[in-house]
Amino acid sequence: MKKLITLAVVAACSATAFADPLEVFNDNFESGAAAPQWSGIVSVENSEGYSAFGAGAKLLRNSIWPAATTTLTLTNLPAHDSVSINLLLGIIDSWDGDGSGYGPDGFRIKVDGSEVFHHTFAVATGSSNYVPPAGVFLGQGSYGFSGWQDIAYNLGNDPTLDNIPHTASTLTIDFDATGGGWQGGSDESFGLDNVQIVVNAVPAPGAFALAGAGALVGLRRRR
């Protein structure tokens, strides 16, 4: 009987200890303006052809040169042990990848100052060092900006952006362009839409203890 009680307590506590996904932010820019948690470059524009990929009518577009940062800052987060970032990324106009005389042109995401995603992307010339996992690449075509080809990615399906270790109550996520070839304007830009931030919330210590005690009481009564 002691062995059964021990196993039951372990099972109950393990179930409680696992983190639960909890959405703490979601912005699709359909109001025509960025939410107040955004700072830096926060220009909201028509999504043009990206609406075919679920972007709705609006997206946030960063076309500033020299490259400037779009920042999302969240505060008062619940206790958690990791964070996941989901978004639609638009690589807009003539990105030149790793070089070919015009690059490199890269896109980067940083969490609290540390890089979690950094790759070059090619549309016009050069080659990209980003190999999208299954379900990430959505399409490529001229989606209505300056006439160059554009690319759509669902970064919510990239495991790199899942379960990023994080425990602080404040979270800062930076999105920017990198590389000496970045030109901005109508030549190269990026778009963000359907930005969703999920934390893996950790149960309070009291809930953990209560679950174990409940399992013990239940077993004692059955015995």
C-alpha cells in the first residue's frame, strides 16, 4: 500500500509541475495602429498581398534605413519558465541574402538582448542561409509593394522560437534588419503580423503541495 501511495503522489505532483501555455500578447494591427507595448519603428500599413496568408488588412512594416529596431516590451508576466514567439514574417522587396555584391541582408530577433533567430534572406540575388522547417514557408510572389518578389513565412512553426528559456517578469523582444547590404525604403523591408507571445506558466508552489496532499488523503480514505 505504501508503494501505491508514493506512485500516486508522484503522478499528481508531476501533472501539476508541468508548465501550461498561456497567451500573454496578441496583435494583428487591424486597428490601424500598433498596441502600446510596441516601440521604435511601429508603422502600420496595408498588408497588400500578404492578406492571402492570414495577415488581414494591416501589418507592421519596418523599412527604415539605416536599420532601426521594432521592439515589443511586456511586463508583469506570470511565473513561467519559457516563452514562445509566433508571427507571420514578410520579407519584402529585393533582399540579397549572403552577398552577390549587394548583401548581406539579414533579419534578427532578440529576446532580452540575446539573439534567438538570425538569418539572411534572398529574393533578388544571393542565397539565403535560412532553411525553413516544414510549415514555415508560405509563398513567394509580388505581393503589391515595389514590384519585387516578396516572401511569406509562418515563424510560429519554427521550433527555434518555441520554449525559449525565460523567467523574468519583463520580456523585451527586438526585431531588426542586419547586414551591410540593408537599404530599407522601397528596396528592402520586413513586415510583422499576427504576433502572439505565449509563456509556459509554472503553477504556484502551493498548488503543487495541495495536489500531493489531495492524492494522499484520497488514497487513505480508499484504503
